[in-house]
Amino acid sequence: MLPVEMKQGENLKYEGGDVALLFSGNWKLIKTLHVNKDDFRIGTGEHDISVDCSFPSDDKGTLKLEVKTAGDPESVRSGTNKL
């Protein structure tokens, strides 16, 4: 789990190792987050990835999640959105 509070337009990027980087909407580094890289290791086989978020007002927010893996490609499919 990676608990982080993000503001509109911010981007969180993790490319391996022990840090995740929080950037502004124009990709200026805001914060470095120390993480346990083993929490991000996924073995072969079927897995579920979940994301939980809330938005501070009645406005509908948008969340974009990109997941890229290293190694041999595997098929990925989207599950149902739970609102």
C-alpha cells in the first residue's frame, strides 16, 4: 500500500527501487516518497490491482492509472469499476 495525498493535476511515478516521485502537473518534482520495493513485486499468474481515492467536493474527478511491467508480456484485462 502506498498512502499518498495528491492534488489535482499531480502525477505519482514509480519506476522500481526504493523511491516513488510526486510531480506537479508540469512535471516539477514536489516530493520523494520512500517505499518498500518488495511491496511492488508481482509474480507470474493472475493478480488484482486496486486503487482507492476520494475527491474533496461534489465535482467528479478523474483518475488515470498506468501500469507497466518488465519481462515477458502478459495479457491484461480491465475488471469492473466499483463506485
